[in-house]
Amino acid sequence: MRRSVKTTVLTALSIALASCAAVGPDFEPPQAEVPEGWTQETGTAVSTAPQELVEWWRVFDDPVLDDLVEAARRNNNTLQVAGLRVLEAQAQLGIARGLRFPQVQAASGEASYISPPETSGVNDRYWQLGAGAGISWEIDFWGRFQRGIEAADAAYLASVAAYDQAQVLLTAAVVNAYTVIRTIEEQLEIARQNVKIQQRSYEITEVLYRNGSDSELDMQQALTLLLSTQATIPALETSLVQAQNALSTLIGEAPGSVRQRLETGSGMPALPETVAIGAPADMLRQRPDVRQAEYLAMAQNAAVGLAEADLYPSFSLTGSIGVSTTTLGDADFGDLFSTDALTWSVGPSVVWPFLNYGRIKNNVRVQDARLQQALVSYRETVLQAAREAEDAMASFLGSRTEHDLLVKTVESAIRSNELATLRYREGFSDYERVLNSQQALFNQQQRYISNQGDIVLSLVDLYKALGGGWQTRDGAPYIDPGTLEMMNDRTDWGDLIQTGND
């Protein structure tokens, strides 16, 4: 008996050691053409020198903004979900790794009281007792489980990249919302200042009309302009509340809670004199979504091997050992632990689904088509990344040029309004000149403020396109300590949830 068991085990081990390489294609990182330099003339506003983008939002030198970004990274729910998906992928990887070991390991026991029918000829009622353990181990002959580990590992890395991308998008969204709020606040201040100017003009025309020195037309036109400017304020106030609520949601707080934070600062984020963006190749190395696309292709490449392994037979080693007895005749419960009650079996088995009617081959084709889709998606991700960076750069440079012109436009509008008002008071021109100059002043000031916001927003888009902001994680847990504690109280996560790191 011992010799046969030894022979069987040695045979199974020989099969395992003789296992060939995993079937299916080995992954080759996809290639995408990246230009050596940017297509636009950057001038002095943008430098192609390498730039550290770890905490790019700090270039605005705004403590309130810094605090909001940190709050969002701690409390944002979407980022929390992305972190939980990393933990899920880690657990899935653990499952895949566990398949390398005996897949079935079970202990069993039974106790049955049997009462045979009278027609069986057995009149005794008796107990049947048994206990044992069984094991089944499918040898990874074709690399099925190896490919499964590769797929799970790539899926885990893709989930980490997705978490990093969520950080990039969240940071940009917070800075965008903050910029919109500061822009609206500036626009409200401009609107209120112009209401004061137009209110004084209206009062002058009203006095002149009451005294018979001017026509009612001038007074009504002044009133129309005043009411028109006043009407912009409620819309701006509504937009401000909505932007504040959006920012509150981003930092994981109730609507309106962010207002107290915003009271400690004011004004538009300050722009750096020069923005360093590096080269296009640096962008690809930094962008998490490019890494995610590559890992997804890697996972799908392993899925092709998984499907192809089904074309070949699977070899398994199964065994069981146990004890069994009954209370018939002279037997009793104590005989369960005697050597005579021992039963065992061991041996190899093979399963080959050769009559699959093309289903397995077609599944391989399905997985291969998905692999090609993933490779094409990677190339598309690279192209979109380059386009986003170029678009953001064009917007930033264009907004900077527009800003220089709008500064002169506002100065000219202020001077025009002063001259028109002076000439009207001195009787050298009609009131229509005053109306036109006041309307032009308000419009140009609003354009100027909007342009300032656009410059910041385009710079944020540029930093986002360059893939900056995720590097601050630096091995920190993917989810907050409170959630970690709650999950540990509910489920035994072991070391996996203690670190949550790569």
C-alpha cells in the first residue's frame, strides 16, 4: 500500500515539474507615438523645463485652497469608493494566488441511524458512523492559474491607477470650484460698484428732469441701465450658492458648510509668473489613466491565456482518508478509531472537454478581440492625453494674451466713462454718451474678471492633463482610519486592510 501511494505521489509530482510554460501570449507593453516637443510656441509664460507636480495647487499660494484640497482628499466619497475598489482588487488577487494550492480541502463527518425496510431481510436497526478528509489539487500544467494571477495582479494595479486618477480629477475639481467661487465674488463686487455709479447718474437725471432741465427720456434710459445691472446680481448670487454647494460636496460635507472656510480668504488665486510643464514624454509617465489603460490591456492579455488553457486537458491529484463503522453485529462506536475502520484513496485524474463544439475556441477569439480593443484603447488614451495637454496649453496662452488686452480695455473704459460724465455735466454732449460709456465699463470689467478666472481654470486643466497631484499618496492608506476600523470590526481583513498600500 505504501509503495503504491508513493508511486502515485511521485507520478503527480513529475507531472507538475514537467509543466510547460503558460499557454497564451506573453504581454508586450503597447507602444504609442509621442512627439518630442509641444506643438505650440510657449513663450515666457510656459517653460518646458521638468516640473514637480506633486502639489501643483500650491503654486497659487492660497492657504484656504490648500486646506480645501486636503479636506477633499480626506472626505470625498468618490475617492473613498476608488480606495475600496483597490482593497477589493487586493482580495481578488489573494483568491487567484490561492488557486495554486490544493483547490479542495475538506473534512467531513456523519452519523446516521438506519432503519431498513422489512422487505430487505435485515431486521436490525443500527448506526453508521464516519469521519474523514479529502483533498483535490489540479496541477497548473498549462499555466491556467499563473495566467489568473497575472490577470488579477494587473487588475489590482489598474485599480491603483484608477485611484490615482480619481485623486487627479478630484484635486482639479476642487480648484476649479474654488476658482469659480472667487470669480463670481469678484463679479458681484464689480456689479455692486457699477450699481452705485449708475444710481448716482440716475439720481442726477431725475433731479434735472424734475427741475425741467432735462428730458424724461434721459431719466428712463438711466433707470433702464440701472435696473439691468441690478438684475445681474440675483443670478450671480444664485450661481455663487450653487458653486459653494458643489465645493461642499467635493470635500464630503453638507451643502453650505464651506462658506465659513471661504470667509477667511478672498480674491482670485494668484498666478505664477512661469509655468513649467516638462516634455510630452513626462506627461505619459505621470498620467494615471495611461498606466491604467496599460494594466487593463495586461489583464486582458492574461485572459486570453486563461481561455486558451481550456483547450487542453487538466490534471488533478485527488485523495481522501477516513474511518467508518456501524453498530451492526459485534461492532460499536469504539471501533471507529481502530485500524480496521480506516479507508483511503489516492490517485490522479484527467479531464478534457474535447467535444466542446467550438465553444472554447470561440471564447479564445472573444478574449483576443477584447485584448485588441484594450490595446487600441491604450493608444486612444495616449492621443487624448496629448490633445488635452495641447488644448489646455492653448487655452492658457490665449487667455494670458487676452488678459493683457483686457487690462488696457478696462483702463480705456474707465477713462471714457469719466470723460463722458464730465462732458455731460458741462453740457458738451448728450446723456446717451454717458449711458454707452457706463454700459461699456460694466461689460469690460465683467469680461476682465471672467478672463482672470479662465486663466486659472485653463492652468488647472493643464496641470490635470499633465497628470499631477496623485503623487502625494506616497504609500498612505487608500481609505480613512474610521472606515478601516469599521470594516475591521465587521470582517477579518488581516494585514490587507491594515496597510492598504501597494
